[in-house]
Amino acid sequence: MPLDVLLLGVQGSGKGTQAKRLSAEYGLAHIATGDMLRAAMSEGTPLGQRVKPIYDAGELVPDDLMIELIRERLSRADTDAGFILDGFPRTMAQADALDSMLSEIDRPLTVVLELQVPDDVAIARLRKRAAGEGRSDDTPEAIAKRIALYNQETRPLVSHYRLAGNLVGIHGDRPENEVFSEIQQAVEQAKVASA
Ligand code: AMP
């Protein structure tokens, strides 16, 4: 059985860090749509050029582009043992498309983890990262936009996956190692439940 994990959480929740650790620990393909877009922009591909203004403003890239990107990514062999989705889906249309793609290949998500942190903590972490990493979408305006879009477009997915029955909430406003061990426990339980 593959181990397929979806990690939800506002930007600044520590999602990327936890996804990297989880992918290393369990040998899962780490599918981070933000990283894929940043790679496309730095290579200057047609996709990269198209998304750059959207990305820089902290807006969401159109669903059809993101869905095609994921469809292609999920078809690669490195996802055979499992994957971790980090940054997709972000809208209900993306979630519906993902549900259909996964049911076509008879591969339901093993577990959906929601990393919960208050908005003010997420904003403080993003501002700190802005000073360190210099991401082009870490301006105060784009940060505010991204948090607002998360609340409007992405947070409703929590109820969607809660109804589907495989959502686990993780308290993310704690030291990284504590968060990771809670994630590991949730993943281990989900593996047993899906076996
Ligand atoms: P991230 O690295 O996950 O914080 O994503 C950075 C930016 O990439 C977002 O603010 C969006 O502009 C874009 N992006 C990444 N994933 C998606 C997605 N699934 N749907 C729409 N836009 C996305």
C-alpha cells in the first residue's frame, strides 16, 4: 500500500519544513507546488513567465494550470511508494480534481493532516522568513493576500476532508520536533487503519 499524505496549513504554518522531514523519513515523493513554480520561474519556462506576476502578488495561479501540473507530477514513478502533497489542493476545484484523479487510479489519500497555527503566528513567521530568504512574494502586501486567500479558498477544504473521514488536526504552534512526532503518530495510525 502506498502512503499518500496531504498536508494542509496556511503559509507560515511550518508545512514545508514538516513535509520535507516526512518525505525523508518515509521515502515519499515531496510534491510542493510552490517549489515547482519557483523552479519554473527561475528557469524562465513559459509556465514560469506566465505565473510570475500572479505569484509575486500573492494571488492563486489558475486551477487548470495547477491541476495539469499535478496530473503530470503524479504520473511519475517516484510517487509509486507514496507522496506528500504540500501546497495543492488550495481551492475546492483543485480538491475535486484531485479526488477524481486519485479515484481513477484507485488510490485514496491515506491521511490528511491540517497543521493549525493562529494567523498572527503565521504572519510573524513569514515576516521573519522574508528577512532571511528574500522570496519575491514575501512583501507585506503579498503576505496579507496569501493569508486572506488561505482563509477564503483553502480553509473550506478542511471540512471537505473531515467529511471524507481522514482528517487529523495537528497543533502547529510548538517546537518543530514536537510537531513532527505528532505527525508521525498520526501517519502511523493512518497506515494501520488503511492496511
Ligand atoms: P507556497 O510555496 O506553497 O507558499 O506557494 C507560493 C505561491 O505559489 C502561492 O502564493 C501561489 O501564488 C502559488 N501556488 C502554489 N501552489 C498553488 C496552488 N495549488 N494553486 C494556486 N496557486 C499556487
